[in-house]
Amino acid sequence: QVQLVESGGGVVQPGTSLRLSCAASGFTFSTYTMHWVRQAPGKGLEWVALDGSDKYYADSVKGRFTVSRDNSKNTLYLQMDSLRPHDTAVYYCARALCNGNTCYMDPLDYWGQGTLVTVSS
Amino acid sequence: SYDLTQPRSVSVALGQTARITCGGINIGSKNVHWYQQRPGQAPVLVIYRDSNRPSGIPERISGSNDVSNSGSTATLTISGAQAEDDADYYCQVWDTSAVVFGGGTKLTVL
């Protein structure tokens, strides 16, 4: 069955960096578009980035966050630099429903359980 | 940037019908997806491409998005609401190189 497991969250100071990982299993990872979505405490869902044939980012993270993947390890990454307090959130990785690297309009059909990032001095 | 507007909260009596709206400019021309999120859990896809249900989602959950409506509103309908439908619901679309989520609606089943 499809599984997505995020890791790498923690408490960091403003201005520092952190790299999140998302280990995927149960499907052919290399052929799927993958997303990062975050949720600040008590708030709604906010899309962060996607990795497919192209990479796209939310305006709020553009230039600070970088999404990448290692298909040999079935792992998606999110490199987060210049972290700010408002980046504090649970970060989820999620898979696009359709099998393809340009499935940008498709919904997110599988989600991990999330990893908490807290940015605080 | 594209905005999706949802009511903050909707209440429904047990067994009655709840409707959650998602408003956006020319939303009828977009594929709208809906997610359910229970407290402490990851979101779950409940409706995709306006009106399709993933396997395992009960038939009482349905979606609509009137393509002839130049306005404005997609709707998630929960018929015969059950206690387990008490959750947050988010609509989502793709617009101009970005995924957009609505602000979310808290559905309370009374």
C-alpha cells in the first residue's frame, strides 16, 4: 500500500536551515508528481511546493525553499533556508493522483502524517 | 493570486444535509477537489474533479461545480450527516502554476 513518511522536523532558530525528507513506498515514486503542504498551528492548509517535470513554489517560500527528489531512494526533500517564525507548521508530503510528472491540476490522493517544524528563538 | 472563499463554519443536525460552498472567480472552469481533515490527522481526499469520489468514500458525500456558472461556487454536499463527518473541509484548485486551498470550513454535526 502507498506510504509516505516525513522526517526531519524540529525546533530551529530564525534564519537557520532545515531539510525535510519524505520516504515513499508502495508505488513507482519516480513517475509521480509530489507536493509539500504545510499547516500552521490552528490554521488551514497552505501549499508549499511541487516536484514534477517542473518545480513550482508558493510565493511565501520562493527563493528560500527548494524541493528535490532522489528517485533511487524513493525520497522527496524540502530544503528550507532563512527560516522565519511564520514557517512554523506541520509539513506534509503528498502525492498527486494521476501517474505522471505533469499532473499539476490533479488532487493529492495520499498524504503522510506530517512533521512539525518550529521556528523560534 | 487566486482566492477561494469558504464559510468558516457550518452546522448540521444529525441525519440532515450539509452544504459547504467554495467560491472563486470562474470556478466553474476549474477542477475542484475537496479534503476532509479530522483533528490531529492528515487530510483525506473525499471528492476530486468536482464530483468524483475516491474508493472508500461514502456515497452520502458528493460534489458539484456548475460549469455554466460564470460566478462562482462549487459545493460539497453531505447527505444524512453522521457524527464521523464532524471535521474540517477544504476545497482546492490549480491556478497559474500554484495549488490553491480554500480557508477551510469547520462542519459541526449536532
